[in-house]
Amino acid sequence: MVVTPRNTRQRRAVAAILEDLEGFASAQEIHDLLRHRGESVGLSTVYRNLQALADAAEVDALRNDEGETLYRQCSTGHHHHLVCRACGRTVEVEGPTVERWADGVAAQHGYVDIAHTLEIFGTCGDCAR
Amino acid sequence: MVVTPRNTRQRRAVAAILEDLEGFASAQEIHDLLRHRGESVGLSTVYRNLQALADAAEVDALRNDEGETLYRQCSTGHHHHLVCRACGRTVEVEGPTVERWADGVAAQHGYVDIAHTLEIFGTCGDCAR
DNA sequence: GGTCGATTTGACAATGATTCCCATCCGCGT
DNA sequence: ACGCGGATGGGAATCATTGTCAAATCGACC
């Protein structure tokens, strides 16, 4: 049966931070933000809750080029991200054509159980100035 | 001025391994392969040479979902990868449609200087059995 | 072939993100 | 209020990768 997570102060605090954030943030950044808010939460707990949220598909996770895992609250459903490499501003985008193309080429080569990662990076209009 | 790298035994050994490999391999795997070949090379040196090759665009690098950086000798030009998550077997694929789509959506949102990452993971026919 | 300087190497320490461990805590059903 | 099992926290442990620096060694020049 499905386990129902408990409604702890820490879990609420992590979720609240994610509500307020616009772009992606690392676990450590979220940990710092919590501390500055006075809602101190153990680092391990931040990691655990973020992973739990990611597993539950309530937040999206991606790795930046430094190897950190970044988290962000996103709309439901499969989508990709257009991220400003300067300010982090993120636009969620969908590409049904891309999905089909990826599944198609993989199947053509005999691959099964297909997944893909796609992120678009650029400099947003404001930062370009 | 541009520095010319020196032609050391270690650099040659790393390049030779990459010649022989079909799929992506981590720095540590390459280090082990070198050892088994009798061409022992220090782990630091393997990392350094792989990075140098990646910087020179002579090999492609990507991160798997465990956070390891994988390296592979690839054809030149822009392409993406279809990687078996079990054995690492890799097919290089091109998707002009995807490129155009990515550039298009980014431009629509006012982003400039656009780049993207796209990798497809699956289990190849042999490993699926 | 020998010399020399700058690059490269390699063993080990250090880093940094993330996970493990485990005694303690506390949400929640009874 | 009680008690149990999941949740917490914080310090240790892990793991890939990078830094350090003395020693080795390319390769240009004699």
C-alpha cells in the first residue's frame, strides 16, 4: 500500500520555499534560505524531502554543469526547460514532436525502456542587455 | 600563444583506449582498462587528459544519472547520443528538426545565444534479453 | 648523445555534494 | 493521553573529482 508522508514542520518549510522560488535552486541553497527564514531544517532532511518530492513528481530536478542537483516546483506533466544561464529565469516548454522523435529513433535502433533529457540554455532578453 | 601538448606515453595510452571503446566510459573505468592492459597511468593523469581531450572537442563528455562524467570518441559535428544504460553502447543520432525547434522556442521567448543538451537513454536489444 | 627548462606525471591530500547511521523526536491513529 | 513507526539531525562516511608539489621526462637546441 502507499505510505502517506507525515506532515512535519520541516516538510512544510521545504515545500513553502519551493512555492516562493521562481527558478531552480540547489539543496544547499534551499537549506540556507530556510535558515535565513528562521525555519531551520537539518541538511539531511532537506535532501530527503527534496528527493521525496522529486520522486513524487511534485518538483523537477536537473543537474547543472557543476554537478549539483537543482530543484524547482513545476507544472505537472512532461515538459522541458528553457533556462537563462545568467539569472536562472526558467520557461517550461513542451515539444511533442521531440518526444516522438526521440522514441522513434530509439526504437529504430532496438532500444527499449526509453527516457531522455533535454534542456535548453540561453540568455534571456533582460540579461542580454 | 597556443601551447602544444606534449606527446607522452600516458596521453597516447588514453587516446588509444578511446579509439577502442565503443560506448561511453567513466574516467575510472578507463583507468582500470589501462591498468589491465599493462599501460598503467595515474588516475589524476587520466582525468587531466580526458578533460584536455574534451576541451579540445576530440571527445564528447556527458554526465549519467549517477553524476559520473562519461567520455567517448565521437564523430565531429553536432549530434546527440542514444546510450544503453546497461552496457553503454552508443548510437550517434542527428535531429535537425529538434535543433530548429529548440532554437525556435528559445527565440520566441526572447532568449539569445542558445545551446541545448539532449541525450536519449534506453536499454539496447542485447541487454534487454 | 647530452643539457636544460618547462610540461606532465603520480601518489596522496583535500574538496564538495550527497548519503548513511542511529539515537532521539514527534505526528497521528487509537 | 499513549504508543508506535516514520521523520529528524548532525556528524561520519562515501565517491567522483580536483589540488598539491616533488620527481620524472618530453623535446628543442647544442
